[in-house]
Amino acid sequence: MTTAPARTSPSDGIPPHDDQSAFRDLRDDVSRLGDDARRGAGEMAHAGLDAARRGAVHAIEVGERAASAARNSHQKMVQFVSANPAASVLVAVGVGALLARLIPRE
């Protein structure tokens, strides 16, 4: 006794009852790919935010060090001027005269 072969669709040779199964598999694959893409995008966004936070913290630290160095330099200058007022005036006059010679007048 022989059985009749299953009917196939004319376009791809797959039995008709497998078309729906193949479509469900394809739909599931596309859904999984979408989920993976969303998850990957979320991970990249978090990584970008973390990098931005680290950069901001570093910029703040550098700014604080620069401000501290400027305060220290100012404090040393004030101490020098207080200890040596005549020398400070002579240095200021000399620097002013030098700049006057270097900067052209209109």
C-alpha cells in the first residue's frame, strides 16, 4: 500500500501545511532580532552615559586643580609684593615699558 505524496506549493516545494509554521518561525526570529537590537542599543546608551559621567568628573578634577594652582600663585605674588614693595613697583614699571615698546600704537 502506498501513500499519496504531500501536496507542495508551486513556488518553493514546501508542503502547504508548513507555510504557516515557517511564517511563525520567521516572525519569531524577527521578534528576537528586534529584542536583541533594543537590548544592544540600551547597553550602548548606558555605556555612553557612563563615559560622559567619567569625563565630567575628570573635567571637574582638572578644573579644581587649576583653580588651586591659580590661588597658590596669587597668594605667593601677594606675599612677594608685601615683602618687597619697591622691587614690585620697579618690576611693574619695567614690564610696562617693555610692553609699550613691543605693542605698536595706531
